[in-house]
Amino acid sequence: MPYGSTSTSSLADILERVLDKGIVIAGDIRINLLDIELLTIKLRILIASVDKAKEMGIDWWEHDPSLSSRHTGSPIEQENRRLRAELETLRGELGHPGPGEEAQDPGPAARPPGRRRGGSTP
């Protein structure tokens, strides 16, 4: 009999079953020296499909900014964006330059009387 001929499940079938049902692997690693615990690592691994994880109430990847394009940022980041937009609006209304921009010449009507363009007085 050739190797694997008795198996009726392929790797794809097994993977589909694991992702559909989910599998949990749990374990602890402890490092002791003379009965003094130096390090403890607790491992909890869940392997499941995204749909199964959402069904179990696990959706942390949707709120992680490095993993989700829908994440809008923390409240501080949102307020920072709002304040920057408001600042740009006010700068536009007042004619003040933004960072890295040159000031616009307001024209002769906006200059105080008795002042020339070069900044010298008459």
C-alpha cells in the first residue's frame, strides 16, 4: 500500500475544518532557578477563521490602527485633525500663510497710510 492512500481527508479538508470550528492551544512555560520563579510565559493561541472569531466576539484587528484602514485614530488624534482643519480655515480667512508658505501681499488698500511697500516711511 502506498503512503497516504488510506487517508480520506486532504490537508485542505483538515484546514477547512480547523478554521470552521476553531482550535485553542494553551500552555505555560516557567523558568525556575533554585525554586525561584524567574520567568512565566502563558500561551493562549486561537486558530479560527475571521467569521468564527467574530462569532465568538473577537474583533481586535478592526480597532488596531496598524491593521485596519477603518480605524480613525484615538480621540486625541481626531481632535488634532479637527484643530488643524480649523486653523487652516482661519488662516485662509485672514490671509496668513501656513507653515512653509510665503505671506501674500495684501495690496495697497490694506497697507496702513504713510507706509510704502519697502517698509520705509515717507
